[in-house]
Amino acid sequence: MMISRKQSCQLTVVALLAFGGSGALGSGCSSTGAGADPHDPGRPSSGRLTNAPAAMPSVASYRAVDDLCARLDLREVGKLVGLTGDQRSVSEGMGRFAGTSCAVTVGRLPDGMVVTVRADIGGPGSGRVMYEGLRHAQPSGLPVTDLPGLGAAGYFCVDPVTGATVATYDANVYLTVTAAALRPRGRLPAAVAFALRDTASSALQALRA
């Protein structure tokens, strides 16, 4: 029995669908399609291959963890003011949202400081919403320095009341690392921004799912 070209094409489509080959449906069912064999317009050129769809890159996600303090890198902070002291980790959550924090005393009076790490974790993309909202809420006269290479974005600032803060976000987490002097009106080391950046990076690694 003779089968027309149109019928042959339709049978090819059915066969491709049956075996999951929908990605190759554009390979030769058009009589005027580019790349057809010039000797047989109904047959695709052997030199043209249909590319499979590229795999989508995995999207980072973060979750609250127990005992965040034990997972932090505080070595650079310790180099500035001495060894770490008391540590306190707190985890809490409600529905899709969770928070985890750590407070560490680093060094002793008169030069010691308290380092507080706080992570707020929500739904997909929530990190950027929190980051941008709280950054815009910073006082207008407060100097802010961008920290490229930390999370999706990060910055450092010094508030005369709350101390020095590194803030960053990625995917569904918003993270802050704050250092405050143990001594009232005490001064923080000039290199504290770089030390807190290392601590923030270690926190992101610890929280990544």
C-alpha cells in the first residue's frame, strides 16, 4: 500500500510522541524547512542534529539549622580581639518562614566585642525583598560600602549606636552579622568589616540546603 508523504510525516510524529521524542518534532515535517535533504525534501539533512534542551541550573536554597554558632568561622574576628568566649544559638520558625541566630562574645574587656549573626529565611526570592527593603531603610547619613562576592549582594556599614554590620542575601535568606563593642562607647578595630565578611560567608555555607 502506498503511503503519501503527509501520512508518513503524521506517522513519524505519533512515533516520536510515543517514545518521548517531542524535542525532535521540528526536524523534518515541513516541506519547505531549512536543512532538508535537497534530494528528498521530506527527509531531514543528516548533517543537522536537534539539540536537547539545556539543563536548568539548580537554584540555591537555605534552611534554619541547630547550633549555628558551632558552624561559624570566627577566626578573623578572633585575630583582632582575642579568643571567642560565650556562645548562644537560637532557632525559631513558623510555617514557611524561619529564623536562626547566634551571639558570640569575642575577646575580653576592654577590646572585646559581641558578634551577632541573624538569618531570616522565607520563600523563594524573599532574601532580596528583605535586603533591599532594609537597606533603603538605613539612615541617609550612614556610610554604606558594597561588598562584592558575598552572596547575591552585600554591604557594610557602621552605626554609632548598634555597631558594625555586614548584610547580605541570596535566594531565600537575608543575613546580618553585627559587631558591638563590649565596653560602652568602645571603638571597633578598623579591619572588622573584612572579619565579619568571612563570618557571613561561613554562615551562608552552613545554612545552605
